[in-house]
Amino acid sequence: MLKFMKITGSGNDFVLFNNLDGKITNRRKLAIEVCRFKYGVGADGAIFLEKSKKADFKMRIFNSDGSEAEMCGNGLRCLIRFIHEQKVSKKKQLSIETIAGIYSTRFNNPDVSIRMFLVEKPKLNQLIELNGENIVVHWLNTGVPHAVIPVRNVESVDVPTLGRLIRNHKMFQPAGTNVDWLEVIDSHHGKVRTYERGVEDETLACGTGIVASVLCGAMLEKFISPVEIEARSGEKLKVTFSRDFSEIFFEGATKLIFEGRWINR
């Protein structure tokens, strides 16, 4: 029997487990089972709080299909909320180790702020062929890879269909990519919709995708810091950044949905 909490970051929901004692070893199998709708808790992913030799704590995150993600912005925000709900630490500022690197965080209940960074050099204005047409995409890695596509109206995009095609496009193999559609409203506001690999569908919010979209917009001279983005859930998240992108901060609210016990049978 394992205690868990379900926490959402702007509609991006996760089941979180305290694994500081290291007793949970079947993370992939457990993630698939708990994230399954109707037969499990139902979520975009499962997160495990673990010990770290490099930071205050370590985050291991597994998507609903059992694949492990390098990083997840909303997942990390939910993990910080989980740490405080579990009373594991009272520190407002914590460092968290992930596969993508170590992130600095600040907790201001219910908001959580994360200092983000670009993992690789962005590749702007990449042409890919899709259904006989050339589409311009901008590729950025904000902890996980994202292909950002600016559009006039995100509501008109068939995210599940196009997202699946672009996510599996040969240009992004073998790892694949997340796909984001960005609508610029003005220099400080926009909307983003995201198709997430591992979930293999549109999610209500994606932290790394929102950050990637904002930075892409800024590089294309469409955004000026700070920028407020409306996620598919309708909630708004804030991204601030310096001109040279050496300082990037992502902030938004978290919500504890419920807590329970997972019974292994």
C-alpha cells in the first residue's frame, strides 16, 4: 500500500509518491497503472520524490505510457507543492535534480516559481514536410524538446492529429518531440496548446512548452518580458526572462486535488 497525492499544475495533473526510502523500484510499471483512467487514478504522469547527492531532492517523472521524461515544468511545480504538503521540508527555496539538470525553485503557496534554462542552442526556422506541405517550426529544448509553431488562432488547430504526425516526424527521431502552437495576442500575452510525447495527446498545460513558446516568441521579436500565457485549461502562467535569456523564470499556481492509498494486488 502506497500513499499518494494527486496535484495539478494548471490542468497538467500528476500522481506523486514519496520515495525517499527508495522502496519503490518498479516506477515505470506503477506509473502506467496509476495514470490509467477508469482503472487507476488517472493522470498525465507519475512523479517520485527521491534523495539526491547533488541537490536538496531528486525528481523522477514517468509519463502515462511509462516513458521517463528528462524534466517537466508543471510536474516540478507540483513536486514542490507535494514536498510542502508532506512537510518534508520547510524551505521556501529548494534545488531539485532532474535528468535535464538541477533547477532552483521558490514556493509561495499556491504559486511555485522555477528558474529555467535552455539545454541546447535553439534551431529556428526549420522546414518540415507534412502532408505535402512545408511547415516552419522552431525547435527549443527547455528541459525536454519542443517544436514551436506560431499560428494566428490556436483554437483552429487539430492538435491531436497534427501533433502525432510532427511528434513522430523523421527530423525529430529517435527521441521525438513535443509540439506547441503559439498564438501571440500582444507583446506581453499569448496562448499555447501542446501535444505531449509520452502522454501522446494534448494536455491542458505544459510548463516546458509554455517556456519554449515564450522564448521562441521573444527570439522572433514578438514578446517582451514579462509574458502571460493562457494554457488550454484556461489558467494563466507567467514567464519572465532577461534579454540574453541567461535568466528565465516560470511561475504558476498548483492545486492539491486529493490524497489516497494505492493498493498493490
